[in-house]
Amino acid sequence: MDDASAAVVVDARGVVTAWSEGARRLTGHRAEEAVGGPVRALLVQDPPLAGTSLPSGPVVLRHRDGHPVPARLTVRPLLGAGGAPAGYVITAEPAGPDEETSMAAKAFQQASMAMSVFDTRQRYLRLNDTAGGMMGRPEEGLTGQSYLDTVEDADYTRGLDQYLRRVAETGEPLRYESFTRAPSGSRAHAWNIEVWPVRETSGDIVGTAIAAFDSTDQHRARRRLALLNEAATAIGTTLDVVRTAEELVELLVPAVGDFAAVDLHEWVLGAGEPPARPDTGVVLRRVAHGSAADGAPETAVGLGQTDVYPPYSPPARALREAGAVLAHAGEPDFDRWMAERGLPAASGRPRIAGVHSLLAVPLRARGTTLGEELASRAAVCVDNARRFARERSTALTLQHSLLPKGLPGQAAVEVAHRYLPSGSAAGIGGDWFDVIPLSGSRVALVVGDVVGHGIPSTATMGRLCTAVRTLADVDLRPDELLTHLDDLVIHLAAGERGEVAELGATCLYAVYDPVSRSLTAAAAGHPAPAVVLPDGTCRIVPVSAGPPLGVGGLPFEATEIRLPEGSLVALYTDGLIEHRGRDIDSVTDELCRALEVSADSLEALADAVLRDVLPDDPVDDVALLLARTRALSPDQVVTKDVQPDPEEVAAVRVWAGERLAAWGLDEVAFITELVVSELVTNAIRYGVPPVHLRLIRDRTLICEVADASATSPHLRRAHVYDEGGRGLLLVAQLTQRWGSRQTDGGKTIWAEQPLPQG
């Protein structure tokens, strides 16, 4: 024994078998002089008790030069194979009246941290009470034994042995943290460990000392803070309820537990409100789970399945009590619930032998219990996703109810349309489109986009969509219609929000006339339409963008172009061409190339355009309206100039009858002649020359009479003795619908009749 401690090893007979350098300095005897001799010979007086090597406690040793040496001995047995003492380890400290030595020993022995002293061969010399408790053995049972002989063979024990050897060899102290299980414990603890050399006065290293502080509480606090910090970024990355639950499980396993599951009330996954809290068991749907073991052997409920949780089960209790419930194996309710689920508690089938506890935590947000298995952060994220899904569903339902489901039949254009709601966190936008039949076989094509997202934008979209239909029924020119619509948006903004800038929209309104084959369009801050000619070339119509709706005080300008029959007109909202990080001109070029591709049908072309132009993750709603133009042939339209003379009415009636006979419409000739007679008479009597009559044979028979007066007629009630006032009433009763529209040169009165069947 070459360490500096005064230590002696004797056998069962009391014969010295090992002698330390510290013993030599204390007694003056060299090892070759002491080894082999009786240890009792070192005492000034023999102890009163026979049969033991030396007693623990104060003794007087005989120095080699003869003077007495007061000392305090500590005697610890070395146990043999049968449990009987095979020898003893005796350590000696100089004794004196100084109370500080006794106080220091007490401080060492009673320290709250585990402290141990080893010799340079990693054999125990001293342990305090805390270290003995951690090792699960008293100091007497460890003194003299090598560290590795007293612990299990594991990575962390071999690591500590290497640290002890390094400090003994280098003399450099070490400090590190470890998360391991103590030999006497069943759960891992966090330890702050310091290892330092023990030196003699001369500076020679005579041993090593170790102090281990149990920092489990601090470690867990740091883990909790780190977990909450990670949760702030890892949970709620999307506004999808199921994905949020999956993110929660990914965070919990294995950082918090070996298995985690998120079960939610059915109403959380829908758009409903929470029902009254039941007194019986609750039904929850499994939306996510994860396990540290392959195959998730702890799973009793499959993903997407529902399960009934009885009132005594931890999840049902957590929901009922609105607080966390920790249950352990051995508790009657816990064991009963596990058995009913086919999962016996800690004892039972090997695959779940490690199940010993369960923590059920209700997810509560804004006073509402949403489900189970963690706490507020996840609950708020799940509730945000639920609320977003509910608002999205409501806005989408409202929008679908406002958008045209089946476009009305008309001969002017063949149409196809697509509406693609955005999946972004901003919510459903206010995009809309419409196809509105107008008089004279014309048709209005409309697309619009309300600023903002969500239900308010959808509601505003509904108002504007209705307003456009109402104004279209008046048959205003596109630029005039947008002026009236602009006034409406200003009134809506000022009346509801007080700030005009908080409510705005863009709109494109175009009118196609199959007789003249002209397209007249006006825009309010909206992208211009694209036109594909029959030869396959695509170009953007040079429409003045105009100010967005709601700005006020600025004019709108209409653009008119003539289109060959079979041209394709594409109207769209900005969500189709405005993408982050992409130049709008290049995207517009992509749109034109996509429109130029030959397709079997307009429906197929609409799908191809969205596929080729849209990015994988569009951030805004998209509305696309495609219209293939048709034209009425010359034999479907006839026109006659009418002289402003009442005598002309009879001749006009005859002319109209001849045209109907040529079209094979003799069945409606009588009614048509009456309508022509009344409209021409009114134009001659109340209008301004020139007067023109036009008959159009389309899906209906249309009769139009135009004059240069801007005054529109209206129905009025004729009294019994009045000679006039019954003409328009008769027209209204004989025709399917009638009306008037303003033109550049005056007005046009028109009436439509259904064609004979067959």
C-alpha cells in the first residue's frame, strides 16, 4: 500500500499483511518491519478485548523510537466467501484535543452530497453516509474494495473508473454531468460530479476524492423549460387538428414518456360546439399516438378509432375534474381499466411488462376541454386549428352557396370554371365568378376578389356578387356598372367600419355580344383577361386596370374588341398569377402558354391551366372562368328600319310575320305580331327617330325596338276609360320576359318568347 493514508491490512489472526506509507510516517516502522508481525505489537497497551485485531476508537500506538502516538482507529472487516471476516482494514488518524478535526469528520460524514475517498488504485478508503446510501451498502462493507468490484458492469461505471484513474495519473481535477441510475436506485438521476486529487504536504498524489451532487430537480426544471421552448416552435406549425396532435406526440416520445396518445372529442374534429358534460363514460377518437418501442405494443386503440372511457379511468377523470390524473399499477381502478382494455398492468404479458404509470392531462383552451394527454400549449394549438377548420368550413359553405352551381343556359359562349380555395392559414378569400345572361343573346362574364380572408370577406363577396347581378339586370355598360359598384363598396366600408381602406375589392366585368362578336370589358384593379384566337395564339387584352373598388373619385374605362367565332376568353383572379418569389410577367407568359395547349374540352383545359401555372402551395384563392365564344349566323338575325309614321305599324307586322314563316315559327306568329305592334307603336309615339326593329332567333325568339330617346318606358295601371297605357302590360303578359337597356344612341326595348317545342 503506497498511499499516504495511515492504513493497515491484517488477516483474521491479526497478522499485518499490508502497510501503507502513511502508517510508516505515523509510527516510524517500515513495511518490511511491520508486515508479518502481530498488529497488537504496535500498541502501547493491549486492548481489553481479546479475539479482535484492534478496536475502533482512540488508542495509543508505539512509535519506532519508543514514544507514544495517540491515534483514532477505524476498523472494518474484510468478509470472506462464507461471510466470516477474512481480515480487517485499519485506518488511523492522529488524535488530539483540536475539536476542528472532529467537526471536519462530522461535516464529511453528514454532507448532503455523496463523497468518497479512494487510494491511487481506486479502492475505497472513506465514504460518507450519503455515498453509502447511494451505493446501498455501509462504509464497512466497501472500505478496501475496488470501485469496479462494487458496481454493475456498465458504460457509466467504467467511465467513472476511467475518470478516477485519469485524475490519479495527471493530478488534474475533473467536473462533469451524468444522467445515470445509482446502484441502489431504480430510476436515473442527474448528477453533478467533481473528481479531484488528494495530495500529501509534499505535493505527492496519495489518492482521489469524488463528490456527487444530485441535481435531478434542476435537471428536470431545465428539461421542462427546454420542452416548453421546443413546444412553442414544434407544435402548431399548421392549422390542422390532426397534424397538431401528431406534433404533440412527437414532442412527448421519448422525451417525456415511452408512449403518448392524443384522443379528442368528436366535435373537435368537426364544426360543432361542445355538448353538455356527461356523467357516464366519454367517447374519444384516437387522432395520434407514438411509442418508443417498435410497433407501438402499448396501443389498445387504433388511429381513427373511437373508444369509450369509463368514469373511473384516468382520461375520463381528467376530463371530468379538469386536471391532471396520475395513476399507477397496483391501484384497483387502474388495474381494472388496463385489464378491460386487454392490457394488464406492470405484471402480465412481456410486451407491456414495463407499464407502471399513466398521466392523463386534459387539453383545455379558452375554458373548453378538448381532449387529453398534455396541457395548455397543445390545447391552444389544437383549439386554434379547430376554430380555423370551423371558420374555413363555414366560409367555404357560404361561398359555395353564393357561387353559381350551374351556369344558366345561353348560346353566346361555352363555359368552364374552377374555384380553388386556399389552404393557407389566412383562410378562405373572397374570390367569385359569374356568368349572367343579358338581353339580345348577350352574356356578362364576371370575376372578382374581395380584400382579406375569412367569413367577413366571404359575406362581402356575396353582397358584391348580388349587386353585380342587380346592376347587370339594368343592362349598364361595363364601365358604368363598375362606377355603381364602386359607390356601393364605399358605402359598405363607411357604414360598417368607418374606414374606406379597410374594405376593398377588384372586379372585371365583360360583355360578349354574339351578334356583333364584340367583347366589351372594364376592370377595377383586376388583372386583364387573356384571349386565345382560333389560330391558337394567346394575348392579353389591353384593358385599363382602373382603380380598385372602394377608392372612389376615379373613372373606369371600357375596352371593346371584336373576336372571331371560337375564340377563348380567360378571366381569373390574381391568385393564379401572383406568387411569392416569381415575376408576374413570367407567370403571365406561363398562363398564355398553358391556354394555347390543345385540349379535348374546356373542362380539361381548365384543369391543365391550374396544374401548369399554380405552384404546389398556393397562398391565395383562385377563380378561373373560361368562355369559348359562339356567333349567331346572319340568317338568325333580321333588321328593319321603321319610318316614324303610325301607318307603318301594319307593314311592320306583315314583315315580321313573313320572317317568322321563313323560320318555321308560325305557331308564335300571332303573339309576336302583337308584341311588334305594341313596341313599334310606342317607339313612334313616344320615341325619337330613327326607329329600328330587330328579330333574333336564338334559344328564344327576341324582339328588339330601338330609338334615339333615352327615356325608358315603364308599366303603369290604366284606368277604365283611358285610351292607352295597356301596351307594355300586354307585352309583359304575352312574353317570357322584357326590359330596356341604354345604348350609345338612345335605348332599346326588348322582349323574349319561348320557342315552340319539337
